Amino acid sequence: MADKVVLGGTPVDLVDPEAALDVILDRAAAPGGRPLAVASVNLDHLHHFGTGGRWAGTLHADPASTADWLYLLDGAPLVARSRRLTRRHWPRLAGSDLAAPLLARAEDRGLRVGFLGGSDESRRLLADKIAREHPRLRVAGMWSPCREDLASAEESKRIAGSIASSGAQILFVGLGKPRQELWMDRYAGLTGAGVLLGFGAAVDFLAGRVSRAPQWVSDHGLEWGFRLALEPRRLAGRYLVDGPPAYVKLRTRSRTLPPTLPEHPTGGVPAERTPGRFTGPDGSADVAVVVVTYNSSRDINGLLASLRAETRDLTLRVLVADNSSSDGTLGLVRRRHPDVIAFSTGGNLGYSGGINAAMRRAGDAAAVLVLNPDLRVEEGSLKTLQLRLRASRAGAVVPRLLDPSGAVSPTLRREPSIARSLGDAFLGRRAASRPAWLATSDFDTESYAHPHTVHWATGAALMVRRAVADALPWDESFFLYSEEVDFFRRLRMLGETVWYEPAATMTHVGGGSGASPELNALLAVNCIRYIRKYHSTAYAGAFRGAVVLSEALRSWKADRKGVLWTVLNEQLWTSLPGPTSEAPVEDFPHGSVIIPAHNESQVIARTLAPLAPLAAAGVVNVFVVCNGCVDDTAEIARGFDGVTVLEIDQASKSAALNAGDAAATRWPRLYLDADIQITPAAVRDVLAALAPGGLLAARPAVRFDLEGAHPLIHAYYGTRLRLPSARSGLWSAGAYGISKRGHDRFAEFPDIIGDDLFVDRLFLPSEKAVLDVEPVVVRPPRTPGAQLAVLNRVYRGNAQQNSMEERHGTALGTLKEVAQSIRGPLSAVNAAVYVGFAVAGRRGAAPAGGWERDESSRLPAAARHDSHDDSASGRPITRVPVTGIPASGVPVRGTGPLHSSPPSSASVG
């Protein structure tokens, strides 16, 4: 119905006057269903309901809410801001302007109208005016309750019942902000009205008790001054005290609203609830619990024991991602808790890397819970978090954390800023009651007593709605510290909210961040990296100055030795702890990786991240060949150490492959599509298999990531994975390798569509193989239409191959394989879908021009936060060493220094 923006932290529906009137009148005339509550959003509304307001996020969030909301644009500053955000002019829709035409149309349609609020004098004047100007208007009633009645739940229900008895279909509610919005949100469903209009002083304007500003005053955005002159005592606080901060909110907390995230499909068979046991990888679980461990053998058993008590209320799938612990953590979990999905991440990937690795195995679950291994969950807490997640329509919920003594840990945080960094630098934990703009941490005991929205919290424990978790992979460039600040910020950028729920309680047994100068340096540096990611160069420079000041004031402490020098000397940042790979450099086979890329800025960083350490170490040459790119693919790729970027004008994959071959000197060679995810272990195994005397061609196994794909896509790949030809050919994986001897069979890649099929047909079965190694991850098309487009291209490529080789197609052979794949009713349905796609794909395989690829499987740019250097914004590169990090390790984290991003999460050192 309407475009949406967020102004000052509150949503606004951008509609034209006629559209707004139609929606209101249609809902008023529709019997039954949830009522529509309409609010005028002006600076006063931002003061109460915007970012930082007392009632921020409360509308809709209360489980007792009974109304749908329509937020109308009111006030010249908001009109101007919406125009700058959307590049379109939107009219001001003040309630006082809409009231008169609404009454006239309600009179024409025979709708019953009621009025709640206003003084007795206003009610008498309004009744006289309606009798004169709208004699046919059906007035259901007028109610003027006192404030005490409105504050009483019982009296409010009685008032709502009286309204319902009157048969009012449209109810004007003039109780003043924020009382009228809060009352409507709670009691709208009891009034029986189809529409409730929170139009404030509209009743007084209609009655003529308060004069409207002249038109020229309103046109110049000065109506507030006119009203202030008329009622200075009543309105001075609103316009002169509350107005300026609300205007700052409008300028700093406004944005366009991204599309609503689709809910994670949980259409699978629900996993059986087994109290005392965790569910396996199959079925739909209530919650997927993700725990990242590093030398956590002392703590992990206690966490898992406390989680078992929660299985009485919920089905839990528990995943433990171990970052190469040396204390036997992984073996302990596997021995004592065989129902836990425990695995090694293949190195020390950091907290974000561990979470991302676990998410790839999370399966079907409605929510994701990220926990530190040194937590103990109080019974019933997970159910409480789940209820808050649903009731508040939140993106994420965080619990109350206690320290080992039982005291509440101050885990709630505000968005980092220069002023807050300076406040933390000078005051630290002192002056806990200082203003919010001078403190990153929230020390107010009242904040920890009631549920409410927050900017972010330490990442030791958080429950995330699955759709949000899927859309926001954790940024692995931070390794340790600031990753949760970044995650929560990106969550808020999606229009989601973060809630604190004190009824859910967990104890942080570890609770300490250690006293290593190295870790304190990483914490300080990552704060600066975070600010650079989202702010201008000038702002980031000033913020860095505040961090320098903080470190200078604390440089005498033993645990901060050298931290100030590290913050000042940016060349030292690359030596700070970062992700490591288990693949030893000295044992890694040499070779080349060639990646053709045409406008792949959305995915290229994800593909290069696991390859960059090998390239930086010089063991594998990695070439990204940008062919006809007009986006920033080349710039992103250049941000990875050791990666060579080639650029050619021709948008041709075969030309890119040949350009890569011409530049590469090492053998064997791995040819990789730009949207494929591959691990260093898979690269090592493919290159080793192609060593002299070995295979001539090979590819790794493949795993198709069907998360969020249409059911028909699931059915299609359900059959495809059963076909022997699909499991044994070099095609369809987006990755294949060729030895030097194998490459000698052709001079260069021909100008055809299917390069992988061309290579596959060059070799006998004994000369090639699909290796049983860690699979590459392929994201197929998400929609039937996109799948058909891909199949059209595939069959055109097959026709090219057959014509070039003067051979017949393999349709009959494939049909035979499909028939043999049928094992029951479900596989028969899948086979039918497969055949249907195949027939439709062949029919649409006529020649087409231009570059072709599937866009439905690419990640949206808003959800992409990969580790690369953004030269335009000055963001730093996080180097990824292949060999070990300093021996100090990284202990479990608790609450860190206040000048920078407080620590959040599991041990990942």
C-alpha cells in the first residue's frame, strides 16, 4: 500500500491523501478483523516513540497489542527528510487536515463516528458544529474520560466497552501523545471500531476552540510557532525543550526501510521432543544453539548440562564449532554428549568464523541462539527468550547476565561515538549515572529491571530470528572484539530491533577478558576498524584520537603495555591475532587458482576469503580475471593480499579462463566460479590429486545450499543428486582442476558456454575423478524461473558441445537414470519435477545474447560484510596469516575496557 521510511527511529508510511482516506474508510466499513490505528508522526512523536524515547519500539511489541498501525507523515521537517531519503515529494498528512474530509465522506457512506477525548467545552462546540455542517453524520457518541480513568485498566476496558456498544466504526482519539497511541495499541480491539485515529488536537480544531494557522504559515513550516504563540504555557516544553533533540534524531536516525525479511521456512517435519536430549540434524527444531569453543574443556560440560533442562520446553539442535582447541574440548564433547553436533572449524577462525561455520550446519530451526561456552542457563530462560522474540517481533533478544557472585553484569551497550569514547576515556566505570551520550555502557540499574529495546549487548548470549541470522553472516574480519557491535548494527540497518529480556537469566562463569596487552591492543584497534567501516574518514580520525587519549591515560598499567604504540602505529595492526588455518604452509601443494568474474562484487569476497591466506603465503597463485566488469569486483579482489587481479574488456568466461592461463605459471590449476565457496582443505586435496603421476582432471565433491529455495527447486535437486552422471562428471560443481599433462590436450578454452562439460569430455573415466573431500558449496537458483533460465543456458551449451564433436545428445540416457532413481512416492514426484524442468529447459534453449547468469542466489548487498579493503572509505584490511598467532592465546571474554568495544564471546585465540 505505501512506501516506508524510518524517521528518527520510528516507521512512517508514505502515502498520498486520497490513498490514506481510502484505506481509513475501507477499514472502517469492513466488519471484523483487527482494527487499524492511525498515528500522526511529528517531532513530538519522535520524542516519545523514536530512538532513545521512553516508548521506543513499544507499539506492536506488547503481546496485548490489538491493532495494526498506519503512521502518517506530519510536520515540515519530516516532510523534508522523507523527500531527501526517497527523492520524491510526499505531502504532509496532519490529522487536523484529514479530519474534515473524513467526516464528510463518513457522512456520505453512512459510517458511525465517535470521539474520545477533549474537554466538555470542546465536545459541546463540536456537537453544535456537526449538527450545522454534517446533519446526516451518524455520531455514535462522545467520551471525555479523565486521566485517572485512562490510567486504570479496568476503567479503560469499561470505556472501550461503552464505545463498542455504540457501534462506532471510526473513533477519533484526542488524548495527546503518547497517551492516545498507548491507549489505542492496548484497547483498540475492545472498542469494536474499525479505525482509531490518534489525531491529538483534531477535536479542538474541528470544534473551533483552537484556531488553525494561516495557510502561508503552514506552507513555510511555521505552524509550530503560531501554536506556541497561542498556547505558550502548554506547548513551550514540547517545542522548545523536547523539539530540538527530536530534530537531531530526525537528522541522524532516519533511513529508508529495506524489504521485510521472509521468515525462515520451517515446513519440514518437526523433530520429536525428547526431554533431556538434543535433536539431531534432521527435522525442524525450535532453536539451533551455536557454541564456539577454544580450549573450553573446563566450561563446556556445565553449559551443555544446563541446556538439557531446556529440552522439556523446546527442541534444541546444539552445534559446537571448535576452533582447534589443544585441551581436548572437541573429544570431550563427542564422548560425553554424542547428541551434540560437534566439529572442527579447520583452524582458528575467530568467533565470527566459528558462528558462520556452525550456521552452515544449523538445519531447519526457527531461531538461532549464540552462547559462550562459559555460560550457565537458568531453567526456563530459552523459552522466555523465544516468547519475547515472537511477542516483540524482534530481530534479536539478549538475556540478563549474572557474574559468579550473582550480581547483574552491565552488558547493555550504546552505539559507539566520539562523545561516548571521550566520556569512557576520562571516567571509565566512574560516574555511572552520567548522561547516555557520555557512556557506551549502560550502568542504570533500572535498565536491567525491565524489558526494552537496546542498541546492542555483549555477544556472550543472544537469540536471533532465523531469517535475520541467515541474512547477516558475522563479519570475520574482526576475529575477536567488535564483531557483535557490527552484527547488531547491521541488524538495526535491516529495520530490526534488539530487545533485552531480564526474565531470561544466565550466569557468566568465566566473566573475565584476561589481562594481555596484545588482546587489549586488538580490542582498541577493532573499535577503530568498526568506526571506519560505518563513518567518514574525518569522524574515524576523531574517534581514533579519543582512543589514543584513553590509552594514554592508562598506559601505566601492566596489561596495557605497548597498546598506545600499537594504536598509533597502523603498521603493527597486521601482527595482531587473526584467523589461522590448520593447513601447514610447508606441506601445501603448489598450484594456481583461476577465477573468472563478471560483476561479482556481491560474492567475490566470500569466495576469496579462504584462498587469501594461501595466496598471501605464496603457496598458491590466485588470479581473479575481471571480464567486462563495471562494478567494484576488481577493487574488492585487490583488497586481499597475494591475489592477482587481471582485467579484460570482453565479457566472456572462456576469454577470462584463457587470460588466467596465460598469466599463471604454476601447475596444477584449479578453475573456480566466482560464487563458489571452497575451503583450503579442498584446494589442497584437489591439487595433491593432480600432482605428476596422478589424475589428469578432478573436482571436489559438491554440496548444494538450498536454503530459502522454492520447493520445486528442492524437488529438482532431490533427483539430480541421485543421478550417477551428475555425481561422476566434472561439470555442475563450479570447480574443477587440470594437471599440466591434462591441459596439454587442448591449446585454449573454446568460445562455448559449458567449459566444465568441455573439459569433462576430454578425459576417460580412469583419468578423472570426483574426490571425496570437503565439498564446495554451490547456491543454485532460488526460484523456478531462475532455474529454467539456467537450464536454457546449459542445454544451449550442451548443443554447442554436441555440434562441435558431432555427437548425439544424452537425453535418453539421462531419462533412464531418472527412472532408476525412483524409490518411492516422494522420489517419483521429484523425478517428475526434474523431467518437467528438463523438457521446459530444452524448449527454451534458443540462442540468446548478452551475459547470462542466475541472480536469485546472490546475496543482497545489504547482507554482505566480507573481509576486504574498501579503499574509498579507508577501511582496513584484516590480514589472515596461515601460520600461528602469538602464543598468548585468547581466553574467554567478559567485560572489557569501556573506551572501546566491550568483549562479547567465546574464546577464539
